[in-house]
Amino acid sequence: MRQNHCSLGSAANAKSLSPLAVVLIALTLVVGSSAVTHGSVATSFFVDLAPTGTFASAGAATLELDYVIDGSGNISLTTVALTSGGGAASPARWGQVDNAIAGSTSDAALFGTSLKLTYSGSANPILNYPSGGYTNGSVLVTQGEGNAAALESGEFVAFTVSGTAADVPGFSLNLVDFSYANRLANGQSSFGVEDTDGTVIQQLVPNTSTSGTISGSGISLTSGQTMTFRPITGNAGGAGLSGFTFDVVAVPEPSAMLALSSGSILCFWWTSRRWRKAG
């Protein structure tokens, strides 16, 4: 039987590899990619709204969460909250959401990039204290709606992904978990999240649980996609968003065509009768 080969070609040089060598190369690349570990990135709205001893909630007209990934994979967070006039909105309060060591990633493809989560919601964002008092910490909710410190049916806060990190091939933001506080004393109180693809994670929150954390496994976003935090539609009670944790990865889709420097490998796949050229 005639033996076929995969050709490693470039403008300057051409070599040949046996099919077995190509398979081994492909497996090495795939396994190497999946072996990369990734750290989590934390965002918390649990801040002190009385930093100088005087309480004030912190509203804004626009809100962006800007994450910068340095050359070693360390991730910092800067909050950009602006008034309708374009000035800084309550920087002493929104600034506490900033975090110089929000998390990390070991995925080298994301080093030196940035990620942005842009707020949208049923109303402007506001940091407010739960009704229990200062010791409970603040939550992110919507301004001027039914409850001053909780989301109720039809109300939501959402974040959309963009940035140079999101443009890296194979990028995804995977929600690890999200936290709520100020659960309203109602038998139908609930909290959850939904992504652009329609994946929903939601649950009723018992009266005994005024705050807590819910797994976000299954919520995954790419560039331009959105995660929306809200109560269960139609349920009377809800809660406020106190924070969330996610990881970021960049894992390109496996391909029969493996690009190496200036050349390319033209792969052949084994069938029961012969090798066939992929594609």
C-alpha cells in the first residue's frame, strides 16, 4: 500500500512528515493547550458607603469595569463610573470596587491585553446598603425602581464583554459564581443569571439566607455577549448583586490545519482504506 505523508511547507523550504508524526504533533498541541491552568478574577460591590462617616448611596449614569492583564498574567480592575455630565460619580465609593490584584490567568495568549465589562440595566446603576444596615455591605442594584437595595421582578443589571482580550482567538469569559445580599423577606424571593445564548441559572432564596453565593458554571461569554443578573421573572421578591467571580481563557478550536511559523502542515487522516487529505 502506498504511504502518504503530511507536507510541512514554506516559501523557502519544504519537508515531509509521516502521518504518525502529524498525529503526535496534533496531540501535543491539544494536550498542551488543555493543560494550561487559569486563575479566577473577583469583582466585589461590597464596599463602605460611609468612608468619611457620612452615608451616601453611589449612583452613576454609566459604569464600566476595566480589567488589565499584565505581561505576567496578573489582572487588575479599575471602575469607571460617570455622571450624566461625564464627571466622576462618587469616586470615594465607586473607587472601592477597584482592585489592584483582582485575579490572574496563566494563559499566555491573554498577557498584555485588556477586558471591559460595560453595564446596562433596567435603570442606572447604584451602590446601596441592604436594609439591615452598614455591616451587611453594599449591593449593586438599579436606581429609582421598586426597592432601593434589591432587584425585583422585571429589574436587572447586565454586563457586556469587549476589549483586546475578547478579540484573542478562542477567548471566553466563564462565570465561576455570583453572590447576592439583601434577600427580600418574601416566599418567592429569587436570584439568577442568564447569558446571551439563553443559558439560565436561577433559584429561590430561602428566608434563612439573606445573602449567599450561587455557582455560575455553564455561563460563558465571548466578545459582545452579555450576562444578566435578575430575579426569576414573575416572582415578587429578589436581592441585590454583591459580586461575581470568573475566569478568562483563550483556547482556539482544534483544526486539522496546524500553522507553524511561516509554513503549514497539510494533514492526512486515516480511514479504514487509506489516508485522505483533510478538508
